[in-house]
Amino acid sequence: MYLRTPLLILLSLITPLLLSAESMFTLTGVTKVYPVVEVSGKRLPTQTKALITELLLETTEELDIDTKGYDQRSLAVLVNELPVGRETLINIRLLIGEQVMRMDQKEKCFAITYDSIEHILYRPGVDMEERIEDAMDTLLSKFAEQYREENIAFEKIAVGDASLAKVLHYETDYEVALKRAKKEHKDIMLVLVANFCPWCRKFEERVLLKKEVDTLIQEHYIPLIINKEKGGFPKELDRGFTPIVHFISYKTAKSYKSVVGYNNRDSFIYLLRSASTHQNTTVAH
């Protein structure tokens, strides 16, 4: 059940980036993992490892994630003590480490594809087991919430399929959208996606499918979604990454504003409102 991986232990000593509520990681398609629990430190209760393992397995069973046998994808909990002045900080880190394909060089590399952390200050005489359990509850609850949201939604609608365009009433043909835009005097909001793009799926599920976002889009733009792997759009609109959103003037058929990569709901709402007030402004890229 336990895998002693020096690299994972070393990673636990590196201070990670603080993650916001909108996680940069995606859990779509994670159906099997190899559980790993590593605990280091003299101040921690002896039963810490067993406690964390029990909580971890309860969560994976609840989410129907297979943990039987070995898998190259590890779901790990790394716990370590870190002296900070006269205090001792207990770091509890939940992460997924796995082999992934580096697309540009077509070679495999080790990557952290999920990462979340909680900190506890050690206090003599305080029930540390209870505090560790509380921290694990926070980590696992956040993990489970994101897992359910991304995987349940993904089963219903797949990015790049005609189903998204049908549900949200998006155009799927660039020329058709351009003709409609000129007729209705509305600019085009073009979303470029790709088949193997987890960020596209996350953008769809967490942003485009939200009612307040869709209301703004339908009010101000002709929405258009295109799978860039199939083509059918001007080549200069491709930035090499997905998702990418272009705001295209119905007068000039030129992109005057674009954003590459995932934006959370609040950021995208701001972007929609900002773009709608500058529809005739050409933005250099």
C-alpha cells in the first residue's frame, strides 16, 4: 500500500503555489490511482499514517476510484514538519503524480497533475490527531467536490462534440457565423477547442455552461465553437494553445481581443463585459 518515493518526499519540502478556489488542475478521467502515504517528523502521532490512509481510501471508495493493485498514477498524501523560527509547521499535501506525454517532444515525463496543501501549527498538549483529521477533511472535501463536478459533467457533454453547440445554441461553421453576425450587427465570440484538451473541458463545464455567462454571451455576441483539429477558420486565429477565445468584429472580420488558456467564471464575465464595450477596438497580439 505504501510506496517510498524519494522524489515525492523531496517535493513535499518545496513550498507550492497557493491555489485559489478555481483550481488550475483537472481531475477529469481519473478512474484509477495508487495510494501513497508518507509521513516524516518526530512530533506527529504514531497513528498518523494509518489515520490518513483510512481517510484517503474512504474518499476514493466514495468516488468509485479504483485503488486495487499498482498504477503509474499515484494519489499521495505527504506530511512533513518544517521549523519556522520557534514554531513547527506541519504541512499536509495531497497530490497526484503521474507519467504524462510532453506533446512537443513526444516523450514521457513525471508531472504533478493535482496539488493542494494544508498547514497546521504544532502545539504541545493539543490533540494533533484531531487537527490532522480536520486538515485531511478539508483537503479531501475539496478534492471530492472538484472530482464530482468535472467527471459527472464530462459524462453528459464532451468538448468538441456537436452536443455543446446544440445545448448552448452555438454556431459551428465560421462562414455561417460571420454572415449571421453581419445580419444581426453582433460581433462573434469564437471558442477554439481540441479533442485532447482537459482545460477545454474545464472551461466548458465551469464557465460556458453557467447561466450568467451564457446570458451575457447570447446578449452581446454570436457564439461560435470550432474544434481546431478539424480546421474551418482563419489560420491566424490559432495561437497553438487551447482553449482560446477570440472576439471578432462583424464589420472587419478581424479579432480585436483574444484570451489564451483557462479563465475562471468571474474573470471571463469581466472579459465579456470589457470586450462588449470595446467591440470596435483593434487589439495587437
